[in-house]
Amino acid sequence: MMKRTLEIILAVFLFSLLVFICRNKLNAFYYNRAVTSAENGSYASAIEYFRKFIALEPSAAAHYGLGNVYLDVNMKRAAEFEFRLAAIIKPDFFPAFEALAHLYLRENSFLQAEEIMKEAVASCPGNGKIEELSALVKFSRLTDLFKGATDAFISGDKTKAYRLLYEAVHLEPQYVFTYYLLAYLYFSERNYPLAKAMADKALEIDARFFPVRRLLGDIYFEEGRFENAVAEYNAALSSDKTDPALLNSAALAYMNLERYDEAIRLLQEAAALKPGDVNLLYSLACLYRDSGRLQEAMSAYRAVIAKDLAFPNVHNDLAGVYKNLGRPDLAGAEYREEMSIVSEKLALNPQEPFLLADMAAACNGAGEYSVALDYINKSLAVKKDHPQAYLVLADIQKNLDNLPAAQDALSKARQSSSRKYSFMEKRQESNRGQTAPLPAP
């Protein structure tokens, strides 16, 4: 009897062992077939074999593998479910949290990505990859906020742009680029004190973030603090001397300080870097003229005309050079050319204040003072804070022997802008016909 009992126990043990071995082999077969099928792109087969494996052994790795197959066939919610099951079965199974974070990031579900990272930190303490993944989640969220702010800025919704950028500050208070964007946004609205405050905060975080130096230069330039502007532009140039626009900005600041040698050097460098840029060539021509280098100014203005016959006011400028060189005949021809070009432009845009001022300057140069006065009054009626128009008005009144009115116009020109060369920037901006977007990170 005892022998029979032992035989039965042994038989049961051997059968159980056989079932265990066969089941393990079958599971290994299912798992290997699932992986091979997924690698070969046979996703239906992969799903089938993963499910068979899970029916026998619901492991975290199998649910994770099945979730990845679901992702391959764009079944995102099924994938999310499998990754969640993997994390439940094995709470410290970091690949499941990683897969969920990437899934939510691809869907721009940043709050869910942040929540899953909190779970990962609690469930997988000491995992070296958590910090890297957390940084990716945070950076992705910041990038999305920056994109939203940029889109809002372009569409004119600056309130939304501010809100999104301040969300970015709350998310990561020490990210220098956020304060730079806020400074840029305040600068675009001429709120220079707040723009400077944000720029200063950016420099507290990273004193070598040189785009902020350039923006500070622009802020000081707009405020008429040209010495400060030069200092900031030079700081930015210490990092990058190959940006023609930055060189041009620094040159304009030097020009307003009447430090012509430095300005000429910078503009020549800018023109060498971008020889086809007519705006840089025009700035250089104006600088030659104002520093008394009339022959070089004449050559540069002619070069501008060769590139763009209808460049704003260039014929008036060249006419002024000819007058100073004692060639009134050539000056008269340039004034008439300017009148012809501007007349065609005004036919399309009769209220454009810069065109009206250009026409007034041309008529004034040609001796048609009453006509010039009519055009300049129209220009100022459209744009009262137009310093160049007041300068033209002063010259017209001087030619009409109305010296008190000329003095009054000069005073208004100074009140409109502390920047001697502000009209050059405005012309170039108008000529480009575009508004700069927020900078990209």
C-alpha cells in the first residue's frame, strides 16, 4: 500500500514537472515568435503570440512588448493600457513608465507626461534614467509653450503670449531663454523698463547669454542711450562678429554718437559679410555723406541705385551729395527721378507717410516749395511722430524764409526721436515689409 502511494506521488510530481517544463518551453516559443513577428512587421501575428504568452504568464515584459506592437499599428490607447498593466505587475519596471512618457509627449499631453514621471520617481527610486527622462518631459513642455507663445505673438494675441511665457517661468524658473523671450515681447511693445528687467534677469542666470546683450543694446538704442547701446552691442560682438545685422546696429549707435570711424569700420565689415544687402550699402552711403566723404557717398548711393532703382529716398540723398559737390544739374535730375518714382508708389498707397515725406523732400529740392509744403503736411497728418518729416518741413520753411517755423519744426524733430538715424531703420523695416517673429530657442 505504501509503495502504491509513493508511486502515485512520484507520478504526480513527474507530471507537474513535465507540465512546468512544457509550459516554459511553450511560453518561450510564444514570446520568441511574438518578438520575431514584430521585428518582421507581422504585427497581427505578434499581437496573437503576445496574448497567448500573457494568458499563460502575465509578465510586465510581455505587456510592455505588446504595448510597443500596438504603438506600431497606431493603437495608442491599447498601447497605453498595456504599459499601465506592465507598471502594475512590476511597479519598478521603468521601461513602462518611459514608454508612457514618450507616448504622452508625442500626443502633446504634457500634464499626463509630468504625472507619469512623478509615478516613476516614486516607483523606481535610484534609477539613473529618471533624471534624463524628466528633463526631456520638462524641455518638451517648454518647447510647446514657446511655440504657442510665438504663434500667439504672430497672430497678434500678445496677452496669450505673455500667459504662456509666464507658465514657462513657473515650470522652470532658471531657464534663461524664457526671460529673453519675455524681454523681447516687452521690447516689441515699447515697454522698455520691463524689457530691461527681464533682460537683466536672464543675465543673472547666464551672464554669457549674448543674445540678451544684443537686445539690451536695442533697448538702450530706442531710449537714446547710445553709449550704453554701444557697450552692449560690443559685448554681443565679442561672441559673434559674423552677424551683419548686429554689426549694422552697432554702427548706427556709433553714428548717433558721431563716432564715424568706428561706424564705418563696422558697416564695411557688415557689407563684406553680406555684399548683396542694399540696406547695409545705403547705411554706409549715409555715413560717408555725414562724415564729409562725399565722393565715397556718391559712389555708394549710385551702387544702391544700381541694385534697386526705387530704393526709398536714395535719389534725394544722392541729389544732396551732388549739390554739396557743386553739381546742381545732376542734383535736379535726381530730384525729378525721385518725384517720378514716388508718384507711382503714391498712386498705390496715397497715405503712406514716408512716401509723402520723400515726395516733399524731392519737390523742395527742385524748388517747388508750396507743393513740398502740401506733401509734408499730409505726411505729418498721417504720422505725427515722424522726425524725418519734421526735418524736411524745417528745410522747406527755411527756403520760404520762415525761420521761426523752421526752428519749431527742428524742435519737434528732436522731440519725436533722440535718434539721429532712426529714419534709416524705419525705411529699411518698411522696405522689408515684415515684422520679426519671436526668436527661436
